[in-house]
Amino acid sequence: MNNLLNLINYGQSYWLDNLTREKISNGELKERMLMQGLRGVTTNPSIFNKAISNSNDYDSQMKKLFSENRSIQEVYEELTIKDVQDASDILRPVYDESDGVDGFVSLEVSPHLARDTKGTMVEARRLFQKLNRPNCFIKIPGTREGIPAIEEMLYEGININVTLLFEVKTYEAVAEAYIRALERRAAEGKTIKKVRSVASFFLSRIDVLVDSRLSRLSIADEKKRELPNPKDMFGAAAIANAKLAYQAFSKIFSGGRWKALAEKGAYVQRPLWASTGTKDPKYKDVKYVEPLIGPNTVNTLPEETIAAFADHGVAAKDTILAGVKDAGHVLIDLKRLGINIDDVGRQLLEEGLDKFNEAYDILLADLSRKKEKLILK
């Protein structure tokens, strides 16, 4: 596991992109923390859908809740809150030892609230209070409507994991919201030392969509127009986009405005690399890990990618800083081919919201079916 432990030496924390009640109860999560350097956990509606629908581990709690005439939504919430609380308690030593930088577990607001600023704030406050753990993140998507909610929640001292980021422009708006929230707190004499946030950039989905668009281009036509060969661009977009996002992060969190907050104890909003499992088998299984290692970053890894990186990954210092100029050229060349990374990001945001909405609704439907079975037992 030295490869995983070495990530910490180079300033990166790796988190597990999965959570099940079995991992909590059988000691796996604690073992990963103690032996493999695990620093946090992320969840989303898709993860909980798989965990709850494919297991009997939740049946006893469900049966009790159903006997109390709880609604399906209330049952879902109680199941997920228990898992997040229990996982947070296991990871609490990491939180304490890191002075509140790591050791977090994330819980997402309902994906149906992605376009509802007020509704997002109401649910984020309620969930954070109910979780009652300092090392919990509330996940809010980086939609236009989500950004004001993100700022307000951070101002109120609620830790936020900003999810479903694809565009550097949107990330810059999210980082600005974080800084404004801290400035508002500082101006009112409130502490900013324990306010935490990460900004989650999704990677593999970018390559899947861009590669699909590239595959439809005619190489012969591009040669005639003296444009880049589409074949040379496959699998390049996501890493390039992440490297440029990190450049934006480094600039935003180094100027005088930020230094004034840092002097009062503020901590940076770390970029978090998400969707880092390789979806195309022709690419390396550690494609979204090795080139994105650097200070103040997080990489959330699915279990297959953790195993692959532990086995044959290469951890090296500051790989996130290598090839930045080339990264800029990648996005320019894609634009010359008619593929605008911002358009790609907007499409992926909508698809991501749809995916989480679908997983959320499927899980609620499954809970309704389980209710009938459990009540009959």
C-alpha cells in the first residue's frame, strides 16, 4: 500500500468513492483508514441506491422505521444519515489529527433541489444539524442556482462539498463564493478556522463525451482544413481540464485577498478529482490518478482504482504541474475541431443531475417495495 501512503507525502488525500453499511460493520472502513491511508469518504444517490437496494443490512432499521409510519423519504434519510454518522465516527481520528482538513464523509441534498436555491439551503441546514458531526460535508451541485446556496451555507459555518463541476469558469465562481462567505464571517467577527469546503471536478465523463464527439469527425476533412488530427486528441480532455482548474485554484488562493483570510486561520477550498475510475478499457486503469497529484488536492477513488494504484500505480511529486502549457493547447485544439469544453461541461452537468435524480427515484421505489415485504414478515 506504499503507493497510496505516498500520496499523502505529496500533498494529496485519497478518499473512497463508496459507502455501504457492511464496510462499516465488518471493520473494512476502519482498516482502510488505519492500514491504507484512507482520508475520507464520498457518497451520492447512485452509491446509496446500490448499497441499500442490493443488501439486507438495512432491513432491521427499515422495518422499525416503517412500523413508526415513517414516509419513504424519511426512511431513506434515516438510513443514509446513520451510515454517514457511523462512517464519520470511524474517520474522526483523521479529522482530529489533520486539524479538520481530512476525515470527512459527504451526504448529498436531494438531487431534485439542484435548481432550487431556497430549497437547497433549507435541506442543507436540516441535514447538517441532523448529522451533528463536525467532519461531515453537505454536497451541493455547482449549478447556477446552487452557487448562492453554497455561499450562504459556508457563511453559516456548514461544510460544503461542491459537486458536479466540469467547467473551469464554474469552478472560479464556486471559489469566489467560498472566499465571499469567509469574508462575511470574518467581517462579523466569526471564526473561519473550521469552515471547510472541497470543489469536486468530474473527470472520466468528460473523456467519454469528448471521445464520442471526436469519433464522429472525419480525419480526411480535418487534414484538408489543416486542423488537428482527432485521433491525437482522444483521452486528453479531462486531464487537461483538471490541470487548468488547478492553475485557477493556485492563482485564486495565493493573492492578497486570500492571504488576508489565511492570516485569520482560513483554509483553502481544495480541488477534488471525482469520477476517477477509467471507463474506457483502452486507457490505463490509473489514468486519472498519476497525472493529478499535488498539494492541497483530493482524489476520490472507486475500489477498483484503489486496488490498481496500490498494485502498480506510480506516486510522484507535483505531477499536476507538468504539461500545463500542453493542457491549454489541448482545449484550444478541441475548440478548433468544434468541441468547446464549456459546452461539454454544461451537457455533462445536466446528464449528471439526471443520473442522480434517476438513482434517487429508483431507490425510493425500491424502498416502497421493501416496505411491503418487511411489513408482511
